[in-house]
Amino acid sequence: MNKPRILLVDDNEAFLELFLSLPESNSFEIVPLTSANKAVEALNGEPADLIISDVQMPDMTGTELFGRVQDMYPDIPVILITAFGSTEEAIRAVKHGAFHYFEKPINDKLDLLWATIREALAKREMLKELTSLRKERSLQVKMPVTIIGQSEGIKKVVRSIEEVAGLPVTVLVCGETGTGKELVARAIHNLGDRRDKSFFAVNCNEFAAGVLESELFGHEKGAFTGAVERKIGLFDVVHEGILFLDEIGEAPPFFQSKLLRVVETKTFMRVGGTSPIYSEFRLIVATNRNLEADVASGRFREDLFYRLNIYTIEIPPLRNRKEDVPLIAEYYLKRFSEAYCRPIDDISTNAMLSLREYDWPGNVRELINVIERAVITCHDNMITTKHLPFGTEEHEKLCDLNLGDVERFMIGLALKRTHNHKTKAAELLGITRKTLGEKLKSNESMTLT
């Protein structure tokens, strides 16, 4: 993996040498330049991920360089280094979009400087990712059902769909609630040779045991109280098509026994009936449970499990493929904006950072609901953190340009990601454990959750 490329611009060569001698600089590809004009030339030759520039320089000042960068490469963040007398100029640049500024000398601010550099690079990556995602709305354009994502996990799901779609085998789709199991089933249907036949979806957890049996197998007139006429079941209706049984792990034991016979023989009888009925259906089942554990505990039939577990597709939870969050968010932003006639065409970088940071216990379904609610409550042309039900305070602090708040945010984020393991958090921040301890002591009121 290539190191982030940083242009370090200062007409003071001693400062450049000092900066390059810092151990932390080894984590980056730092290009020292003695003038803003050389920085412009360097940008024309090869892109950069970040620019750190002194303000007071001959020929072209750091703020003038920032203006040139904004015009040519608006997604490259710029951090300004100011000396006494040029602070107001740097503040004006920050108000116009510069990422941050530091006052010289910086010796006593190195920890915060490196944390700010990493945050700037993270935002740069986010902008690059958004640019890429806006060009690619779906990984598989040929697939009628929209499977959204470019993570390795979702690419594996798509490859599995393509591999099994044209085969008549039973498929077991596993994944947490809200990950899109029915979407996968519909993609298999639409991509396979039964695309022109029927597709029926049934959630086994939505029906009482007797009702589920009648729904799938049908019943004869008089089979039970209330059966005033014959009912054709879905196994009959779905002949040559696909039946999708969601939450199969919730099916009651006696139904599991009947389902096993149907899967093995493709024949069934209506409730109260005596004549077997043949149906050339294809079965796709899904579960959010660990069926192997349920088999071990006796909750799920072992023989049925082996019949269903011929080909398995595992859908990763959204928290394990957060690189897909921006693409999903932008897809549904467009969809809901059109549906509700709202002129909303973008999501702010800080709002997207909040979406990326959140762990999504409800998975894609929860993300869709959050975007829909944001579209409903937004009366501007951009979704911001104030339209989200979480993460607003932490990411808005970055917009206040308060260095203390940035430091507290970075420390809190590092501790959260390492589950409050101070040594690992210090390594993530690029500081010593002792320094982290001192900062925690000076910020005892900090909320680290």
C-alpha cells in the first residue's frame, strides 16, 4: 500500500529538515519544497493527498497557494503553518475551506499536529471514495435487482449469486436481520432461467404454525373449522418458479418434518387431502440464526439442515463493510428525494463520516430508514449531521476548528476503536502511552464511549 503523499512547503530549509527528522514522518511520503511555485509544479506532475504550507513566503504566500489549490484540486486538504503576524490571514483561509492552521513554533503541538494530519488524510480518502462511488451506482449493472456495494464481502455475495442462479439447487442465505436476504433471493430469481416464472416470499415467523402450513400446502374444504372452501397453497402456485422461505430457523418442528418430505420428493398434500401433488419449484431459504447451533441443541432438524445447506450465501453485516455505506446512502438519497420531490442532491462530508462511524445494528434496513427520515426533515439541498439521529455532536466539533475539541475527538475515537485499550489507542494516535495518559488526565471530563 502506497504511503500518503504530503507536500511540505516552507522557504526555511532548517524547518523542512527538522520536520523530516521526526520519527512520525516515516509513515508518509513527504516531499519538501522551498516555495509555493514549486508546490504548484509538483501538483501538476503528480497528485498529493495533503499540503502543509507556511504562510509567509516570497513570490507566493501560503494562503495564495491555498487559493490555487482550491481552484485546481479542491479535494486536497491544506494545513497552514503561521508565524506571529500572519495568524489572521490563516484564519481567513480556514474560513474559506483550509483544513486547519498551526502557529509556530510547533514543537509543543506535535501530537495534535500528527492527529490533525491523519484526520485530514481520512477526509481526503472519504472525498476520493465518494467521487468513485458517484461514478459507480451498482457493482453489477446487468443485475435487475440492485445489489449495492463494492466491498470484498458484497462482491463475494454477487459472485455467489452469479454462480448459483442458473442451477436448480436449494440455496441457504444467511445474515443478520436487515442485511438484504430477500434481495439476494430475488437477484437469484431474476438472473436465473426461472426469471419469467413466479417468485413468492414467505416469512415463517409471521404465521402461526397451522396458518403457515395452510398457506404453503393449501387445504381441502372442511379440513378444519373455517375451511369453507379449498385453498390452493403456494407450493402448488409456485410450480416452475421460486419459493423463498425467510427466517426458516423459526419454523415449528412439525412443519420442519413436512418441509423435509417436500424438499426430498417435490410432492406434498393439502391439509385434509389424500392425493399427492407434484410441484417443480425451486427453494431458497434464509435465516438470521446459527442453524448448526440449533441442530446441536435439537431446535432444528439435522436432516432438514443438510437438505437446505447445499449452497450457502453469507451476507456480511453492514458494520463489516462500511466502505459500502456511502454508496447505499447516496443511492437511497436519490431515490427518496425523487419520491418526496425534495431538491436534495448531496450528503455533507461530516454527515457521511457519522454514517461511516456508526455500527448499524439494524444493518442496511436501518441505514435506509435513516436516509428516508433525513430526506423528510431536510429543507435544504444537502443532508448534514443535524438531520441524523446519531453522531452529530462528535463530527460537528471538527467543523468548529477548535484544536482542543479535535484532540479530544481523536482520543475518544481511538479509545472507542480499541475498546479503551490505552496502549493500542496510543499506537493508533502515533503517541506514547505516557503522553496519552497525560492527555486523559488533563481532560478528565472527556466522555470516552
